[in-house]
Amino acid sequence: MKIVKMKKVECLERRDTGKVKVYFWPQGENVLDNVKNRHRRPSQVYKEYFSKILKSFKLPLDLKYQWSQTAGCSCGCSPGFVLAHKAKYDIHVTYR
């Protein structure tokens, strides 16, 4: 796995806990593949990249985080990591 792009996405009106979420997106994945794979994301592999992600966004390296199938919404369509850090943005990581 190679990270292609990381970006901060502002969330001006948070209706959830306010904690930062980190989402991983395979480069070039189409909608059908996303639907098929959203419950089979390799979260253990993603964890290997967390120190790089935290450094890139100037977050503490000892910051706690947890995988959640329902990070983005309650239906499970947007899994990701929930960080123990409140802010008005989320982090989107594209990889290949």
C-alpha cells in the first residue's frame, strides 16, 4: 500500500461527537466496488500508516484512535478511525 494523497476536509457543522475521523479510500475505486468492500477494509494495515498521518497533520504521536465501521454514519457505509481529538475537520487518505 502506498499513500497517494492526504487531505484535511473541513467540517463546519459537526452533528456528531466532534472527534476527528480518518477515512481511507483506495485510488480509482468505483461506487460498486466501494459498496462491496466497505465491510472488508484492511483496518490493521491502515494502522501501520498512522504515525505518518499524525505527523503530517501535527497531531500528537501518542493520540488514541479506534476503528469504527460507523465512523461516518450509523448505516456503516463510511468506516474509518475515530481519533481522541476534537476538531472541525476530518482526514481523508487516498492510497493505491
